[in-house]
Amino acid sequence: MSSTLEKMSSAQLMGLEDKHGAHNYHPLPVVLAKGEGVYVWDVEGKRYFDFLSAYSAVNQGHCHPKIVGAMKAQAETLTLTSRAFYNDALGPYEKYVTEYFNFDKVLPMNTGAEAVETAIKLCRKWAYEKKGIAEDQAKIIVCENNFHGRTTTIVSFSNDETARRNFGPFTPGFIRIPYNDLNALAEALKTENVAGFLVEPIQGEAGVYTPSEDYIATARKLCTENGVLFIADEVQTGIARTGSLLAVCGNCSCENHCEQQATYSKPDILILGKALSGGAYPVSAVLADDEIMAVIKPGQHGSTFGGNPVAAKVALAALDVVKDEQLTKNARVLGNLFRKEMNRIIEGTDLVNSVRGKGLLNAILINDTPESETAWNICVALKKNGLLAKPTHGNIIRFAPPLVMTEAQLLECVAIIEKTLMEFKR
């Protein structure tokens, strides 16, 4: 079978997926076979700049040798014990990650959605056992146009009808408010039995919706004043992507681990995933201090693969790379350059309305309706010119390259984007 696959064309491989796989995705028509750093190659050998980074999972670049090396070494030694037994990799990783982000405890999971579900359960249990809310009465505030995953509970508080339709009945206990609206948050916090506020510091899937400068800090303050847990979903925005170690850090310029604790809006519960493994392995984590995490007792929550030895070694190596290669600083510097260049390009075309974002998480808003195919067709044209990106919400194109990108590479990508936009015909 492997020799057959090696000879298959992109069209043949896409045909296999179409015939034998569920149609729950609509990929760009490219079949990738290799990745290294900021580049990926298709099965015919054409090279592309990756400007999506697997939705910010590959912050450290494709197949980073330190991360892959850690994974291979551990995979050849011990892969899985379950949590029925201790293993020699988990403890050192837990110490490292909690110190890295300045929390007492970590609960290791595998995927981002699992970590969000864990945070919801943790918040509710804390509300009943610590805050004194009556059982089954806790409410969690969320934001419109959120994307926290696709489990039944998570889509229960989504307003994306594509994600919700025909998947009910839905889980109660959520209050949805407009994003980036502090008055709406203040009003919702007056509701009886509110336990937490779950928020993305930047809404990535919604089109890199970047809130006002004071939004996160003020939201944190309002939660504290009302005795409500502030829960930050940094699955996509965390681990250097936005030019800070965490997006909740605001404009903090720490290059390594959190050194300036008093200067950022530390969440009560922090949710991490994606780049926690550099894209090499499914790893997620929920971090909180003892007063919150202590409500979870043996048998009340867990995962067979959560905290496995390979995941622990991979995550430790991935965080090392962020620190050692100063990826936070690189994302901040190159992000400023990218938005400057995009604004220059936008002045010369009516095809793009604006650019927005932070660090190397950015998006351009195409001057067409969300129902149009313009953004999709631009992404197809970008592919032909050697750069891979993907639309979101119809008329928005997200740009999020690996954080190991150099200035010269970024400017090469800017040239590709400019060429494509200037030649594109609607």
C-alpha cells in the first residue's frame, strides 16, 4: 500500500478522501507530503509558504528537530501507561509548564476541545463546592461568534448555525453576550449564579477579531470584583502567537516565561493546546491555582492519553523552543512589519478593506459579501503563487505563518500576496 501511495497524484489522493472520508471539511485543493520550518511541499514536489500553521499549532515550524527528536526518543522508550500508574516524564513536565506560566497545577489533556470541556467542568465544580452556588444552577458567560471547539456542550453556546443545526438537544447553563462589549459583560455579571466568563483574547475563527486594548484587563477586573472565574481560551492565541507569551499578557514583552506577573491579566483558568506540542502530537492543558484545581478528585475527570510520556516530552521540548529561539519577540516584530506592509498594499486596491491582528495572527477583510467566493478564489490564486492560506467567515483570509519565519521570508510572502491581489479579477 505504501508504494502505491507514493505514486499517487494529488487528484487521486483527494479522490480517496472524497470517497472514503466523512465530508466534514472543505480543504483547499492541495495535498501536502512534507514540511520543514515555514515550508510545506505537495506530492508533486511544489514548495509553498505555510501561512496557516495548522491554525497556530505549528508555531515552532514544521518538524522542528528538537521536538521531533524528543518525540522519537520517548516513543522508542515508553509511549503510554495511562494514569493508572505514574510515569517518569509527566512530573518533570508538570513542574516545567506550571512554572512557565505561573500556576500551581496543570491538568493534562489531548485536544483543545477536551481542554475547554475540562475548564467548564472545573469552573462548575468550583462554583458548587467553593462559591456555594446551588447544584446544577451555575452559569458561564461566553461571547458571540466564539469558537471553543465542536463538542455537544461547546456548540450549545455557539451562535454558528452550521455547527449547531441538528445536533441538539443542547446543554444549558450559558449566557451569551457580544464580544468586546464591557457594558454587556458588566450587566451579565449581575445575573444570579454566574460562575465564570470564558473568552478568547482574540477571536481567531471569527476572523481574527481583535478587541480594544483595555478589554481583557477590564474583563479580568470585573470578574474579580464579582467573584467569577476568568477563563482564557488560549488554544490558538497562546504560546507566542500574538507577540506575547499569552494574548492576555497584552503588550508585555517577556521573551521567556512569565516574569512580569503583576503586569498581565492572569486568568483563573488558562486553556492551552495546539502549539503546546509544536504540531507534532495532540497535547492540551488546563492550568489553575490550588484553590480551584483542588476540587477535582480521583475518578472525577481524566483521559487515557492525557499526560502520556510522549506528550510530556514533546510539550517540554516545544516550550523550550519558544524560549530558546525568542519566538515571542519574532512574532511581535514581524507582525508589526506585516501589518505595515498590508496597509501599504491596501492603499492600492479596493479588493481589501482592512487588515487586523496582533503578532503573527492576522487577517485581511475582503471587500465582498460573506456569501461570495472571492476570498476562497484568492486563496486558490495564492496557492498557485506558492503561499497557503484559508478563508474564514466567507470574506476574511487569515494569515498565521510559523513564528520561526525570518524577515526576508516574510517580505517574500508579502510580495506573493501583493502580486496575487493586484492580479486578481473578481
